[in-house]
Amino acid sequence: MRVGFARVQETSLLSGGRIQAQCRMARSSSLACCHVTSPRGQWTAGAVRGSPYSPRMSITLLIHEGSTAPYAPVTRMGGLPLAPAGTAWPVCATCSGHLQFIAQLVLEEARGTVAVFMCANDPGLCEEWSTTAGGNRAFLFPAGGLIPLPRPNGEAVLELGAVRGVERVEMPGQDYWDAAPAWAARAGRSTGEVLGQLGGNPYWLQNDETPDCPGCEQPMAFTAQLEEGPESRTAPNFGSGSAYVFTCEPCRRAAFGWQC
Ligand SMILES: [Zn+2]
Ligand SMILES: [Zn+2]
């Protein structure tokens, strides 16, 4: 367990200018960010609640490697979703509007394809950070047989302003928050080009919010952490924080949430 003081310094390293930025959600609505007054940087990954995290000797970073096609069958942020035929474009449980497509994660060994959607219709008003409130949706689709998800009734849907492909880079160590600035220093690039990590342990900005699977009621497996990326204009709105993707492969379910 790290002490908070050291963790705050590392938070400043990774976030660069972002840590100075106000929460976009708080700016754009009358609500304050639900997380902004809590202490940052608690390292709570581990055996909390018996969740299935395991020690690893390396971190798989997701590094921005430039733009890719909107329907590319690869891990990417932005673009448009691939889904099984007959899938309906998901809607927000609060505002009933169509969700924005955020990311597609192609899991190794043909374990499936995760699709993440989030409400961007009324930022801050639809609990879009919550893993359970219905202001976002995540799906664990099969690895193959996916087709472009038709736009609902041919309507326009909100898309992120960029389609970002990723390169997977293995970094030694067990701590994502150390691996990201270490990669940036080694590569001579910005930490803003770290789009997250695949597998490993979540780096919680707040408390552990690992959801239970609605199918089997067991804690879901941490699958990926996502960051907003190098450019706020085209970024998903995680309140300048980090997002977390979970799956339960036996139940073919996924969940998503974010903290700031
Ligand atoms: Zn909504
Ligand atoms: Zn389950």
C-alpha cells in the first residue's frame, strides 16, 4: 500500500496538464462532479472484496498509434461499433437518448469483443460514470461474426471526433501509474498518448468500484482501463479522469464506469 503523498506526486506526472483541468462534467452542468472532493490516487487493487485481481510482472499499455478506419475490427477508441446482427443501438436509461460509442476492445485468444457506449446527451445528468445506473452500456460480443451496427433509424449519432487505433506495449512492473510515465520517458512521447491498459489491475482514482456481475453475482474481472487521450476536443468525457471496463466471460457480460 502506498501512502497518499507519494501517490499525488505520481498523479501529477501522468496527468500532466490534465490534473489542472476542471472536471468538464462539473463545468457543463449545475451538478458538481461526484468524485471531485474525494482524495485522489488510492491504490486499492488487490484482494478487495475477493475480486479476481492477480499479480503480474508486466503492464500492457494501450498506446495511441494514429487514426484508423471507423469500422476497423481492431482495438480502438472512437469510430463506430461492430456488433452481432440484430443488435439495437443502446439508449440511456435516464434520458432515453442514444448513447455515444466510446471504444472497442478486441480481447486476445478470441475471448470476445467489448463495445463501450456512454451517454453524451446531458453531461453530468445521466450518471454516465456509474457501472449500474444505465447512463452507459458495455457489451461482450463474440470475437467473430460482427457487422457494422446500423445507426438507429438512420439517424445521426454522436461520435467521438477521432478514431484512435492502439499499439499494445508491454512494460515491466506491476503498477500502471508507474508504467505510463516510464513509457513516455523511454519513448520521448507524451503521457497523453497512453490510452489505458489492457488487463492487469485497475488504478482507481477513487475507491474500488468493481461491479458484481448481474448474472452470477460474482465480482467482474477487470479488463481494461481507458484514458481520455491526447486531445480534449476529441476525447470521451471521463471528467478528466479514468474509465474502467469489466467483463464476466462465463456470463458474456461487460460493465463500464469512470472516476475523476
Ligand atoms: Zn442520458
Ligand atoms: Zn457472471
